[in-house]
Amino acid sequence: MSFHPLALLQLGSVQPQPKPHMEDYDVRSAASILASVKEQEARFEQLTRALEEERRNVTLQLERANLPPNPTTSQPLAWQQMVM
């Protein structure tokens, strides 16, 4: 047997919980949002640094691949792959 929540309130078996002061709620909510934003900013900076590093690595690989072969200093492809 189930009752609608309002029916329980009307029967008096459930007392409404006191609501926190709106100011307290706003402060906690604002602090929570600020903490979340700071975490997201830190993660964004970390991802940006990783992306920049990856971009540099790809640029170096492309530059190496586009260099004209020099028979006197050219190294085998397997060695180039190990170095990268």
C-alpha cells in the first residue's frame, strides 16, 4: 500500500524538514561551483600542455620525414623510429 507524499504530510506522519537558510545554501553552492571550476581549469591547463607537447612531437616527426636523405649521415629507418 502506498501513499502520496502529500497524503502522508496531511496525516501528520511525516514532518517537513527545516530548510537551511538561503544564505547558507548560496554560500555552499557558490563554493562548490568555484571548486568545480578551479578543478576544470587545472584539467584544461594540463590537457593544453599535453596537446602542445604532442603538437611539437608531430612537427619534429614531419620535419624529419621531409628532410632530404643524406647518404653520409642517414640512419636506418628502424633507428629513427627508436629515437622518436
